[in-house]
Amino acid sequence: MARRYSKKASAKVGRAMKKRKAGTLKSGRSGKKVKSRKQAIAIGLSEARAEGAKVPKKSKKKSTRKSKSAKKSSKKSTKRSTKKSKSRKRKS
């Protein structure tokens, strides 16, 4: 069975994790401090990709926003109001 990630990629992820632990790992665009373990791994892998290391392609995330909003709207339409309307007496 062949390696999925190269040694170079593993080293990059290790370096990113050490920097995160030390509190010196920064995000690319915003420059904010990275606290998330997953984000540190992603940064290490993207740096390895940029240098041409053997790293699998990025997995495409399925957007669940549409399906969640569709579920909410279907619940609203099927739900019947059980509130009774009160009739007011008019004084004449």
C-alpha cells in the first residue's frame, strides 16, 4: 500500500502544529492567530501542496445550507395553527 501523504507533507503539518501550540501560527489573509487544530493541519497541507509534495486533492464539501433551509420551510408549511380565534362582542 502506497503512502497517501509524503514525508515532506507530514513535516509541514508537524511544523504548523508546533507553531500553533506556541501561539505563533497566523492565518493567511487575515493574519489572525490560529487556535484550531484542524485549521493548523489545513495550513500545513496547503503549504506542502504549494511546494509540490504528495498530498491528496482537497475534498469538496457539500453545502448543507440549502437542505437545512428547505427543511425549515417545509416544516412551516405543513404545521397547522391550532390557535383558536377569539370572537369579540361588540357594544352597540
